[in-house]
Amino acid sequence: MGKTTIKQGQTWWDVGVELTGAWEAGVDLALALGASMTEPPPRTTVATQQTYNKPMERYCHAEGVSPATLNDNTGIHWQIFAPSFNTIFR
């Protein structure tokens, strides 16, 4: 439970982990904002009152966990959907 500002390079999953300690929160946040999970989230402030994983949430807040995997340069492709999927189902 809390509030955070979405940072450059974050995916919805990253935002969910930062805010609640659980990637599932990213899905719910995107749905609540009417956004697509396959697009980068807008740089805005989001909040949730729902608890997903309280121990992980406490850890993420205490340690300042703020993942940003969208601009990952490791060569590993984290995106689940190909661009053609995004074009058809946008």
C-alpha cells in the first residue's frame, strides 16, 4: 500500500514490485488507469490500497527497491509480446 511516481525505464511490472512488492499490482494499476500492459507506463504518480505481499512490500520500501527493466542492455528480451501483437491488439 502506498504511492510512487513512475520513473523512466519502468514497466508496469517494475512499478508493481516497487509499490507493493508484487508484479501482480502492475496489472491492476494498468487496468485501473485504462492502460495497456504492453506499453510503457506514463510517468505519473500511482497509488494503491491493496496489499499483495506484505513482507516483500516492507522489504522493497525499506531497501528502496525501484527496478527499471524497460531499458535493459543485457541483450535479454524481457518483453513477452512481439510488436505485431501490440499493433493488432492495441
